[in-house]
Amino acid sequence: MRLNVKAFALTTAILAGAGSFVLNLLSVLTGFAREFFDLIAPFHPGYTHTISGVFISTFWMFIYGFIAGVLFSSLYNSFLKGKE
């Protein structure tokens, strides 16, 4: 069964963005996992440990999730092509 690349990429992007939003918001409000977010800050241009940073990180994780979804589903479909 082949994967729909656009649907898989969008699903991955939404899940990555939503997960990032929840964890970042929790971190900003309670200080939970602050060290982790300080560690990934260089990969999210414009990120700071504030409420606006939550939205910046969510945006970047959406983009990274979409790219990962496209790469994974395309690779999966290319391996599957040889078995059909």
C-alpha cells in the first residue's frame, strides 16, 4: 500500500507542530524542560523562551515535520515500488 505523500507530510507536520506547541507552552509557564528548549534554540531561528517563542518554535516544528513526512513517505514509496 502506497502512502499519499501530501497527506502523510501534512499529518506529520500537524503532529510535530502541536506537540511542540504544548511542550513549549508548558515549559514557558512552569519551567519544565527548559534546558531541552535552550538546547534546540539554535535550530529554531528567532526562538526565545517566551510566549512569542512558543509560536516561533511551533512554526519551525511544523516545517521540520512536513519535510520529514515528505522524505519518509517518498522513501517508503520508493522501497515499495520494487516489491510491486
